[in-house]
Amino acid sequence: MDFSPSPRAAELTEAVRAFVEAEIAPVERRLDARISEARRHGGGADLWRVPDEVRELQRKARAQGLWNLFLPAGHEGPYAERFGTRGGAGLTNLDYAPVAEATGWSSLAPYVFNCNAPDTGNAELLLRYGSPEQRDRWLDPLLDGRIRSAFAMTEPGVASSDATNMQLTAVVDGDDVVLDGRKWWTTGIGHPDCAVLIVMGLSAPDAPKHARHSMVLVPVDTPGVKVERMLDTMGFLDEPFGHGEVSFTDVRVPATHVIAGPGRAFELAQGRLGPGRVHHAMRMIGLAERALHLACERGLSRQAFGKPLADLGGNRERIAEARIAIDSARLLILHAAWKLDRYGAAPTEVSAIKVAAPNVAQQVIDFAMQLHGGAGLSSDFPLAGAWTAARAVRLADGPDEVHKGVVARAELGKHGARR
């Protein structure tokens, strides 16, 4: 079992780290200050505009071959050569993992490299399951950075941790699919370039439980699609992407917009979520590394009671514990990525990292905030936003309890327990 990245992956990881430090970090600091000032004056439409300097960063990244790095090995086809990934070959999950960690250092970086969720997961769905027509219409512009997308699964009226509860209907009616219902926490819907949603809907209520739902491509400008409101996450709107509550009222799209055919939503979700959770988890490791970096800088540069903060109150032990936790979680994720590459599936390992990574990140960020005192709660530092992001990931793509249940079921199964 070898977790070493390939030479190409190591090269890309270093290139991404250098680009984040030299190009993205200065822009991110200016944008954070600008957004904070805009919020203090009521925000408005300006919060949802993509600044020209961000688009310029995207152009620079693409020119350096740091674009669409998430494209999975074996599924990239002509897309890597056409849309900027150097060498024309995708990366394995194990090779992409350190790249994802490097992008996790900055909240802006995944977008700059065209590797941000939910676009990566939506692109992988179209790569693996989309028809040629669907790929031409939506995948090509996604990989080219001309449009953005959103994923609509969670609903306000049901316990969405059990995806079989989803009640929005997506009924085939002749040559059309008709959608009715409401979704929320639809990530990416606030972006000005968001052009299409992938919507999970109930299409066959009498079918077996995991064959009742379909995934449908719905253009945002389809009549009957309405963004009811944007949702904040503990006060953060996550501009310019955002999370929205969206209603669908007699929304009609061609039946050809169903991905892979009716009733296959759960199959598609499993194909989408495995690699995506590796991406999420490794970005959490990058976020934790940044928090630890800030904690150590603060601990050595500030004094209280005649000593550096690092030498007070057991902080050295907490720094050591943070390093051990980060490195342990990273190894857990690399093992899951290795197993995905080797066997095509690793449900227990993927569930384990989905629990471990954001919890480690949240704990390390919390410690860093404590060392920063009141400043750690403000927008002067990235820690409050980072803590919120880590806390949100413990709910997104399935709450901790669901994933712990998967791990426990596998463990108890070794001792003869039935599902």
C-alpha cells in the first residue's frame, strides 16, 4: 500500500501551492476586506458579482495548466486537452488528494482552478453518466468555466439525511418531465453564472425504495423555477455561490434531461459522492493546516503574563495534538482514496473520512480562534468563516450520524450482525 503521489501529482501540488501563496492569497485578503465592508453597508447585488481580478486569476491558472485538475483518470476523454489540464490525462483519487489539500488552504482557490463544489461533482456525473447531448450542452461550458451549476437534493419538509424521503416529484409526461416541489440548501444557485441545476426528484413512488428517484437537468431560466431566498450559514452567505431555497412549479423540461434514465438517482449519487467526499475531506485538511499555521504564528508573536501565548495554558500540547490529528486524518483519507482507485468503491472508508476530516478541522480552527482572542471571531482573520465551513461540512453530503452508522454497520457485520 503506497500513498506516494505520482511525479506529475507532486509537481501539480507544488504548482498549486505556489499559485495559492503568490497569486490567490493577496487577492483573497482584498476581497475579504471588500466583502466585509459591503456587508456593513447592507451588501446588495455587489456581493454576488464576481470581481474582475478573480476572473483574471482564473485566466492565469488556466494558462499554467492548473485547471480542471479534478478530472478523474479514465473519464477525462478529450476534455483535459480541450479545457486546460496539462498532459491530457486525469488524476487518480490518490493523486488528486494532495492537490485538493493545497486548494483547501484558501476558500477562493477551488473556484480559481475550476475545481469547486458542486461543479466538480456535477461534471463527474455528466462525465460518467451523461448523454452526448447533455455533455455538449452543459459539461463543455462547465469545464470551460463559462457557466456554473447547482445541485438540488435537500428539502425543507422532510428529514433529508434519508434521501429516500425526497418528495419533489419529477414525473415523465410524454416527451417531458414535470417537476413540482421545493428544495433548499441548493449550493451554487446564487452565482451570477449559474445556468443549470441537477435536481433529484421522485419519479416512481411504487418502485423499490432505491429506484424511485431520478436526477434531472433543469436550466435555471426554465419557467416555474424560482429562487425563493438565499440562506445564510451562521451569518455567512458564501458569496458569490450561496445556498438557496428554490421552488419548482409545473416545471417542464424534455425527458432527455433525465440523467441515465428514470429511477437511477441513487446509483448516480453513489458514483458522484465517493470521489467528491475525498475532495471535501482533503480540502478540510488544507483548511486545518492553515488554521494551525495561524495558531503557531499567533502563539509565537503575542505575549501575555510575560510569556508567548504558545507557552501558556497547555498550548504546546494542543499544538502537538493538532499536528497528530491532522496527520492521522490525512492518512485515513489517503487510504480511502487508494481503496477507491484499487476497488472502485470504499463505502466504509469514505464514510469514515467524511466524519473525521471536518471534525479535526473544526477542532483545530477552534483552538486557533481561542489563541486569537476576540480577533478570531471577526472578519479580520479567516478563522470564523473557516470554522463555519467545517461545521457545515459535518451536515453537508450526509450528517456525521449517518456516516457513523455506515462504519458501525460494517464493523458489526464482521461479528454476524444483520443489516
